[in-house]
Amino acid sequence: MNGSHSQASVRGRMAGLPVDGVLLGVVLVLLALGLVMVASASLHLGERSSGQPFYYVMRHLLALGLGLGLAGVAAMVPISMWERSGLWLFFAGVLMLVVVLIPGVGRSANGATRWIALGGFNLQPSEFMKLFAVIYIAGYLDRRRDEVEQTTWGFVKPMLLLAIASGLIMLQPDFGTTAVLMMVALGMLFLGGASLRHYAVLLGLVLCAAVVLVVFSPYRLARVTVFLDPWSDVNGAGYQLAQALIAFGRGGIDGVGLGNGVQKLFYLPEAHTDFLMAVIGEEFGLIGTLFVIASFALITWRVFAIGARAERLEWRFAAYTAYGFGIWIGIQAFINIGVNVGLLPTKGITLPFMSYGGNAIMVACIIVAIVLRIDYETRLASRDESLQRRNRSGKASPAQGEAKWARA
């Protein structure tokens, strides 16, 4: 990786500059707000399904605790180690996707086989596959950027591996995760300098494949057509979207108040997961909805800013990793909110950091930890470069003395 010598000089040093407080603060706010809203949206459901009102809240809290613990571990891992592990992580993800399809091993729910039962925990390989794919593509772009820019084969190679992973995810089936994975990959390749001609051809092929999948799948076709006018089949395919729109309508400008929403009371399906945003819109109104949207925009901007700093240092792997995570968070939040307000066809995609879902919460915490690690290492490297420039110019400063003692 370019800049590896500079990166080696900061590896393992856990004192010095702080991480991005804005990014960390906004993420923690969304995690806390998500916990509150999951409680608001699921108490009645927990009471009915298990006799325990806090059933989903406790499971969400457990996943959040595990996610923060895993984030702490991920934050201690040097970025260079993630880079070396990229291809192996990708193959491990593919292996898990194969295992989940083995009869008797994969766990099914609502007609989809997406989980591997591990005691009392259900592992969802497709969520981790997105994480591993970003790390793999970032490493590939670092090593093969010239090849990606100049040759068709350099562009096609990573897409072939992603096609295998996407095919396995589609067999579950999980169209939403496949769409997010492919959009993140295409975005990273575009930022990596892929030829517009190659990019346009592949984008066309992906769109054609998506159209075929929709046209030849009755339930997907119904989702696509009904979102144009959910009221035409309000008691059938348009029911979920219609109930979400009613929730936003009831919320008005400032909402009906926390816990006072009505649509979550068995009217709006999946209120604590895919349609949590509709509950937020009902209980906190337009103000709360805009706050959440602004929070995701701020997170995406800060992640891209961290990636840009890494790129200035010529740490291309770190830069592409941050860009990939930024695209992922931004696209997934946009799709989820777009589905909730009727801008996009209904898909089973959760709202990052907020929706109920153990695997999604844990992976979201991990990717933020990796971004903060990139931020930490690039801040240290930037400070070291600044000190070196001062040394070359012959200007002494107290900070130089501190740096010399630290190196002693």
C-alpha cells in the first residue's frame, strides 16, 4: 500500500490525537435513538408474541452491547492488518453464504433462508459479506488501480467474485442486500478510476439483470408496481406502504409524541425493523424525520472527509475503505427512507444504526470503528509529516520535543 512506511510508524501507538468527535457523537445519538424507537415500536409486539413486552428491546440491547464490544476490538486492529486479510475475509464470507444454503443448517423465516443458528444467536452471513466485500475491493483498488483504469479485465475481475457472492445471496433470496452490495461495489470502482465506458457497460448489465429479476418474480413485480399507487390495492400489496404513509401523515410537523403512535399497533408490519422510520415520522413528525436524514448526511460527509485525508496521504486502501463504508451507509439509509416515504419500491433493508436486527447493528458498529481507526492513524501520520516539515525548515517547537521523547 502506498504510504505503508508512514503507516508503519504509527502502528500500535494508542496515544495522541483524538478521533472525529462529530462522527462518533452522531453515531451514538442514532444508536440511542434507535434503541428508544425500537422499544416504542415493539412493546406491544413482544407482549403478543412472547408475553414479554421488552422481548425485542432486550435482544436489541444485547446486540448493541455485542456490537460496541466488537467495535472496540475492531478499533484496535491496525488498518494494514485489514488490508492483508481482505481476500481471506471475502472467501470466508462466500463460504458462510454457501453454508447457509445447506438444508438443515440454514434457518428460514418468512420464506427466506438467511441465517445460521449458533446457539441462541442467528448469524446472517450476508450482512458480514458487505463488510468483507468493501475491504476486499479497497485492497484490490490499492494494488490494481492502474489495471482497473486501463484494462477491461482489471475492471471485470473483482466483479466476477462479487457476482458469485451476489448469486448466493439471491438464492436466499435477498434482493435488497444484493442491490446494496452491487451499488457499493460500483461506487467504489468509480472512485477508483474505472473507465466510464466499462462502468456504463457494467451498470447497464446490472440494470438489465435487475429488470429480469423483477419481471420474472411476481412478488417483486407487485412491489414495484404498487409503490406507484399503493391506494389501488390498499388491503393487498399496497397495505404496508399505505400504513407507512398514514403514519407520516398523522405525524404532521412535530409528531404525536413518543409512544403515542397508533400505526405501530398491528397496523404497520415490520414497524420495529424495515419501517422504523415511519414510526419516527409519526411520533416526531417532519422535524424528527429531517433530523434523522440530516444525521445520516452528516455521517456520510464525515466518513468521506476521513477517506479524503487518507487519500492525501496516499493511503489508498484506507481511503477506499472509508469511501466504501460511506457509500454503504448513505445508500442504505437513502433506500430505507425512500421505501418508507413511497419514493422507492418496498425492500427488506434496515435503517443503519437504528432498526431492530442484531447482525446489522453489530456490523454497523464495526464499520464505524474501522473508520475511526483510519481517522486515528491518518491524524497521527499527518502530525508526523507536519513535524518533519518543521524539522527540515529548522523551526523548533515544543511539540517536536514531545515527539522525540515519545520515539525514545
